Amino acid sequence: MRQKKISGKIFHQNKIHIYSQQLQLEANEDNPSSPFVVWFEEKEVESIDGNFETNIITRNLENSKEITDPVTKEKVSGDLPWDRYYGNELIIKFKDIQQQSNQLTLLVRVIHKLDLNKNPTYADIQKIFSYYSRYFPWLHVRIDNCTYKQFLNLGDRRDLLSLKENILVRLFLQEDEWYFMPRSRDLPKYGKEIIKKFFRKYK
């Protein structure tokens, strides 16, 4: 489990809602495309002078307790699959000056995080690139004589290594450059650095 502190302010008609109140904190567990991975540490928290803070707890995607995967309907644990989104809604319920009920819905995404001190393996690189297989499937093929041919086979170590210089150049380009290598916003934290560290072992 990992913890992250969040804070916020409550406004009414462009002014701080100065009256203290108890905010109800809930987590929506019904995401049909992701296991339940994020929730509030508390059930409620008090706002003071319009300010509040609380902690959210996220599941460790690389070392998870057993949970139900709503996509496969199976029990999963440990290192959860890397080729999908993880996240769910968090809901903060409060009342305005007229005591009318309101709520704020937060869409929280949880991504994998890689250890920069770890010596990356080929299996680690396959996991990182599995994002490309899901989100950018047509980046791996070219048209040759009216036939689609795959030019990057993540299951073939030699094939991946043969493209390492091209990958390293394109991966670190700026987004407005023509040959920028597109990537999902869910690319694991330190993913680029781990890819670079892996390829640098094969000079």
C-alpha cells in the first residue's frame, strides 16, 4: 500500500466556505475495467475555515493482495497485468451554506513505478512495452507489398535489441518533434530511464 496526502478548499459564490463541516469520503469500487485500487484512509474529515486534507491509499500494483479483476472475473495477486488502466472514483460529499448536498468526484489513476536502483531485466522491458501493444498497436507494423508486417516483436530479444539505437533516440525527443516516440500517459514512472539503462548494457 502507498499513501498520498491531498488537500482542498471549499468555496461558495467565489468565497471561502468558512463554516466547519464534516465531509463524507467514499470510494467507488465499481469500475468495470479496473480492480479496486484506490480509497480514502478515513470515512470522513472535518473542514476548517474552508480547508481540508486527507490521505488516499493506493494498492501496490507490483505486490498486490488477492483481488477480483472485473475484466477477467478472476482472482489476481502479486504483480498485476501491465497492459491496462488502473483506477477508480473517489467521492467527497459536503453541504453548501443552504445545507444542500453536493459532491466532488475525483478520478484517480494509479500507475506502476519502477525502481531506478534495480538492474532491469528483459522481462521488465517487455512489461513496459506492453503499454505500446495495447495503446499503439499499429506502431509495430509496416506495409510491405500490400501486406502488414510486424517489425517489433517484443517476444524476440534479438529483434528488440536490433532497434535499440532508434528507440533510445526517439524515446527522448520532445513531443513536437516529428520522430517523437508516442507513449501512453500511463507509462510507468521512470519507464524511460529504465529502458535506457537496459539498452546501455548492450553496446
